[in-house]
Amino acid sequence: MKIAVFCSGRGTNLQAIIEAVKCGEIKAEIALVISDNRDAYALVRAKEAGIETLVIEPKDFPTRKDFEKEIIKHLERKKIDLICLAGFMRMLSPDFVQRYRNRILNIHPALLPSFKGTQGVKDALEYGVKITGPTVHFVDEKVDHGPIILQAAVEVRDDDTEETLAERIHQEEHRIYPQAIKLFVEGRLKIEGRRVKILNETNNK
Ligand code: GAR
């Protein structure tokens, strides 16, 4: 199975996925890393791991359709089976989602459906929740909305800042994102409406 990872920033989740592939936990190949930001540190991580990287920036295209057409061209060239959004701060169009239906995963730094959007950690902290944590889910046409695969609980401490809380959420992200990808690669995720069932390792039931 061939995976493409889409990133916009630091790429610590990409790094966790790279490690999980390297140690054989995920039996798949990361065939492509795409960034919509040429300064993303994720690109350095990918290159160090010997993975092909592409910078595809929306500003270089007249419309979102053209931007996504360029992405699709490369996904097809590399025969990508699964797309993992890892800190990719951009909405994909309904057409794109349709084309890769149930083959796009995303990680979000809050317990969905709470605190959607680009500031999931800050919003949860400011709201005053006592428990937050990351969500891995399938991507559908709406923002941070598709069926949920895995979540992890992270306690909010009285003295937390956005940075300290984000750090502990990241640790959980780096655990559950590779785990969710492994389940996908092994064909163990069964979507039933909004619910995702995790099939048994041995009999896939
Ligand atoms: C992660 O915390 C991820 O949950 C978040 O961006 C961060 C990327 O970190 N994604 C979103 O907020 C998407 N709405 P990374 O670049 O170090 O993997």
C-alpha cells in the first residue's frame, strides 16, 4: 500500500508515521510528502527519510481546482492508496474528497466534535474543558467531521499554557495516528454510518 502525507508545518506527526513504517509497525510505503508551504519543516524530515517531496502552493494556481488537479496528477503518478493529512491546514474540495472517499485520514488536536478548526488546542483551553485530546478521523466534505477512528484523552492542568497542553496532545497524536494508519493498512476499519468498527486482528470480524 502506498501512502501520501500532506503537511503544512513542523511535521512531527509525519515523523511518527515515518518511524512506524521504518520499524515495520505499518506495512506500507510513504511514497510522497506534499506540502502547501515551501518553508514547512516537514519537508526536511521527509527528505532525510529519503521520501519524494513536492511543494504545491495554492498561490501558484489560478483556482483551487487547478491546485488540486496538480496534486491529483502526482497522486495518480505514484499510485497512492491512502492520504494522511498531518497538520495540513487547508480544506479539500468536495470533488477531491469524493475521488478519495474513505481513503483520506486526518488528525485533529481536540476531541471532535468539539473545537473544530485551526485552533483546537487554544479553543479547548480557553473554553475551560478539563479533558481534551486528539482525534483521528476519515475526511468527508465538512470540516473536521468524518467518522472517528481513534481518540485519546489528555487532562488539562490548571497551570497549562497553550504550548504545554499542545505538547502533551502531540505525544498522544504520535501514538494514535500511526496506530490508526496501521489499522487502515491492515483492512481492519469498517465504516458503518458515522461509526468506525475496529476488526479483530486474526479473523477480520
Ligand atoms: C497537529 O497537532 C494536528 O493535530 C494539527 O496540526 C498539528 C500539526 O503538527 N492539525 C490541525 O489543527 C488540523 N485542523 P505537526 O506538523 O507537528 O504534525
